[in-house]
Amino acid sequence: MKQAKWIGLFVVSLLVLVACGGGDSVSTDGGSATADLATDFTMASLGGGEVTLSELRGQYVLVNFWATWCIPCRKEMPYLQEVHDKHEDLVVLAVNMGEDEERVQPFIDDMGFTFPVLLDPSDDLTREHNVRGLPVSFIVGPDGDIVYRRVGEILPEEFDVWLADNLGS
């Protein structure tokens, strides 16, 4: 009986780990010939309007998949706000996974975030980008290639180096 409890605890722990990002992973392609071209999308923005990725061509775009229930997501979001405020040459798009506006808007308002928040209530974009755990971030370079990927929470000390190397700031 004790063994069944431990197995159950292990399975639940594993599921929580996978749901919240599991193991961290970083990939930087630096615009190499092997970089993946980002899939274009148009998504509803929190508060109205739409954002289309291809209309941001020529700029660096950080796309961050997150949810209000994800603790690592909540932890990294103030840093994303800092990046948004500090780097005019980087567009920050926060794609909420699976939640509706009534759930997301109060969280964004309470935290005072000003970067664009996109809603993916049916998880279409999330599935298209094979997001299986949160948070997940990628950067689309000016030419449309994905030049940076991060599975797990963005670490400021690591990401600040990427920003300095690629945006000169």
C-alpha cells in the first residue's frame, strides 16, 4: 500500500513538472541557416484588436506562452515587463494559454503589465508551436526566423547576455 502511495505521488509530481515547464532548455540559432521560420499568426489582443506576427517583420519579437495558474510564468512576467520597458527594439507578446479574457484581464491589471497580451483560449497557437509545458518563449528575428527558444522560466542573467549580444543593449 505504501508503494502505491509513493508511485501516485511520483506520477502527480511528474505531471506538475511537465505542466509548468519541466526541465529548462535554451536554444539560440542566431539566424543560422538551420533556424526555423516562425509560423505567421493573427490573434485577438486583450482589450480588443488583433496582432499579426508578419506585420512585425523587421523587428525582434519575443513570444512568451504563459497562464495565470503557472507559478514560473507569474515569476518571470515582471522581468518581461522590465524588458518591454527597456528595449524599444524588442516587441514582447505574451500569449495566454487556454484562459478567457475574464480570467486574464484582472491578473494583468493587478500586476500593471503594459505589454501586449494575446488570447489563445482554444490553444490553437499553443498546439501549433508544440507547447507542452509552461512557460515557453521564443524570439523571432527581423527576417522571421526563430533565433532563440527557452523552455522554462527566462533567467534574467542569461537573457540579458542574449539581449546585449543581439540588440546591443
